[in-house]
Amino acid sequence: MARAILDRHWVLDAILHQVQKGILVAEGPDVELRYISDYAIRMTGRPVTELQALRADQIVERWHFLDPRSRKFLPLNELPLVRAASGDNVDLTALLLERADGTMLTILCKAAPIRDPDGKIAGSIMAWTDTTEECRLQRQLQEALSERETLMAEINLGLRRTLSLVASVIGIHMTKAQSEDTKAILRAARARVIAVARIHERLYTAGLGRTVEFGEFLLRLCHDFETIAATEDRNIRCHASAAPYHLPIAQAVPLALAVNELAANAVKHAYPEGSGEIRIEFSAEPDGEVRIAVADAGIGLPEGFDPKKSAGLGLQIVNRLIDQIGAQLHVERTNPGTRFTITLPPPGAAA
């Protein structure tokens, strides 16, 4: 009984009428339409009498398939149903379908030849899906992303200008200060503002506000550090060893600032004479754990030193920065010198 019902053509017709796709079936070399799904008829908004039993040249006139770029009717030889009748397999082609009321639907279609048991082409079939809503949502998303990027660019430009202004104001006050201690405090504050501006510029340019290739960023940061040290008459060599790895900007900014503070501390405390070497090492484990080490070969730390209890402003800043992202700071004496290691746990791991 089951086989008997499946052998009946009206059962196949009932199945096709339930499919939510536009389906056209054509016969013979003239590509004469023999079947149109109900869904296809509803999509056109035209009566079925205008659409059925058409030859290929009439399909062009009645169905109004258009090229999405030129918005012109497809010529006869580019109709998917005609191409399939000549043996082509047309896979996921975007077209426009003009409805009777003049509105346009964006469709994604496929077409293939229909072959008889001997392999000879007996006709062709074309099927499509209406993607108008998906395309509309995609355009809205792209517009929203474009607006967001424009806004982020404006915000970042404003931030860079603000940081530059702050650095200039501090510099003016530094030249007017009478006390050498005050000048030293202002000089350190100005250096930090300039560092933040420089790091922000590097990160934003590299990551476009989303992610940043942090290994490459550290190599450039090391170069910048040497350049700035040279302008202050310090002979500091900075070497970076970094594997390519992308970090979200929300993690990259605190880490970059923390690395900058640790390197600046090394210059100030490990090499009081203003000459020495700093090594920055960056690595990422397969599970997502990230390690960044800043090492020197300087005079070392005093006995009992605890980075969490340090009264120095630099380490206080470092501790607050890494706390923002759940990272840990470890310090070890390397004789000579000191090695600070920041460990950022894998995503989702407890800090």
C-alpha cells in the first residue's frame, strides 16, 4: 500500500506544494515550463496563467529575474534554468525577482539538468529561497558596524588629543615648578601620560578597536621604549621575544600598560646609571593561558620585597591594571637582576 501511494504523481505534487521554496521544472531543449510550485507563484504575485507553459524566451518576459548588480533582466543564456538545460550546474547564485507590484525580492537559487535513465538531458530544474529579510538584516548590521567604527574613530581621536593636551599642561607646570621633587613627580606623570597615549595609538591602529596581535605590538613597544630612552640620554637596549597571538582589546590595554610600567621601573631602579638591557618575553599556551615576563640584569630587589605591598607608584599601578583582567604577578630574583611575570589565565578559568 505504501509503495502504491508513492508511485502516484499527485502524491509528489502534494509534497512539492508544501515545500517553502520556489521551484521551476522545464522540459526539453526549448526549456518549456511544466511545473511551478505554489510558493513560487505566491512570490511573484502574478496569476499562474501568466507563468506556466512558457518557453525560455517567454520566461525572460514574464518572470523578471534580474542581475543584482546591474538590476537589469537576465539575458536568455544567463537564466539558471536555461544554463541547466545545456548541462551546467548552477550553485547558490544571488538574483533579484521583481514581483507584480514592482517590489524586489532577493533570492538565492540553484539549478541542475534533469537526465533520463540513459543520461540524456530531458529538462532542467531550478529552486530558490527568498533571502530578502536576511539581506536586509545584514545591511542593517553592516551599517551599524560602520557607524560604530566611525564613532570609535572619533572617540579615539578625541582621546589622543586630550592625552596630548594633558601632557602639554603637565610640561608647562614642570617648567614653572621650583622644587626638584615637584619637577620629578611632574616629569614621571607626564611620561606616564605620553606612554598611555603611545600605547593607545599602537593598540587602536593594530586592532581597530577589537583585537590586537599582541606579539607584534610588544616588538614595536620595545622599539619605542629604546627610542624614548635615547631622548633622555639613557643607553637602554630592549629585546622582545613574542609569539603571534591575538588578544581582545579589553585585555591588551591593561597588559600593555603594565608591561610599560614594569619596563620603566627596571630602567629607574635596576639601572640607576641609565644603561642596561631589558628583556620582554611573551608566550601563549594551547589552553589560552598567556604569560608576559619583563626581566633585567640590574642591581636586584631588596630582601623581603613583596610586589603586592610595594609603596612604589609604578607597582601599585601594575597591580591595579592586572587585577582588572584577573591576572597574577610573580617576581623572582635572577642573580643578577629581577624577573616579573604576569600570568593571564585561560578564558573562563578562575583567577
